[in-house]
Amino acid sequence: MTKRVAILISGGGSNMVKLVDSMVGDHPARPCLVLSNVAGAGGLARAQALGVPTEVVDHRDFKGDREGFEKTLISRIDGHAPDIIALAGFMRILTPLFIDHFAGRMLNIHPSLLPKYRGLNTHARAIEARDAEAGCTVHEVTAELDGGPILGQARVPVLPDDTPDSLAARVLEQEHRLYPAVLRRFAQGERGLLQL
């Protein structure tokens, strides 16, 4: 049975596009929704151009009411009956209310080799630490920030003249390879570690 995938974004949606583009042919999943917490997010127009239904739940409409925001998110997402939730640059920290509702079926991509550099500014932190390599990780979402089971990683070298922007650009290329590959495996029920 084909799995239904809801993709959550906050910006341009480059990872979302790669996920949607990958879900064709014999892929075990299909996109059912792209939802953003930002009304003007560039990824919404890209999703519409790809024929994927879109929704907006603007977090600014819920100032000081995170529970109300998340309950509305859940309601809108559940209306599309997804089997899998893929966070693709969704820039909101989610509470257990949301995470528990979708437990065991939510993925996230993070621009570091977890467990290193949870949170923000991952590329600058890797350069400052003089790491030899950086990369990205797809993991299941749990209540621990960027702490769920790791499902896949891809690595890139940190070059001597790297800036956070140049490193981010090379890592993003790997994100675009890794996330679709892990999503396919996850939709097939595979939870082992994929290394690219």
C-alpha cells in the first residue's frame, strides 16, 4: 500500500522539491501535503507547481499560544491522512504534544553529523572546531532536539578556505541525495543506518 507523506517547510523548500521529485514510479510513497508556518514561503509556490496540495498555519497568528499553534497544525495535517511526516527546513521547535501525535512516523534532516552540533549554526561550529568533515543527518523526530534515532548520514570534507556559506552549499547537495534515499527506505519499513 502506498504511503502518504506530508512535508513541512518554512522557506524555499529545496529539500521538499527533491522529496516530491523522488516519489514517482515504484517509490512506495506519494506526497499528500506541503505545509508551511510562513505564508510567503517560496516552497509553497514550488509545491503548487508540482501539483501537491498546500496549507499554511502561520505561527505568528498564535503569538504566545504554542499549544494552539500545534493543535491547528495537527488538525490540518490529519485532514490529509499522512502516514509519514517529513520536516524539510521547518524552523519551529515542536513540543511533545505534536511529536507524540506523530511518534514513529516523523523524519527530519539536520545539517550536521549528529550527535555533533544539534541546533543552529552547524557549519560555523564545524569550521571553528577545525573538523575534517561535516555533513547531514536524517533522523526520526523525538522529544529530544535533534536526538532521535539516526537513519542516514552523508559526509563532505571541510576545506581550508571554507566559510559557513560554502560549506552549507556542499552539505545541501548531500541533503538532496540523502533525504530522498532515507524516505524511500523508511516508507518500506527499513530503519537501518544508510551512509552515503
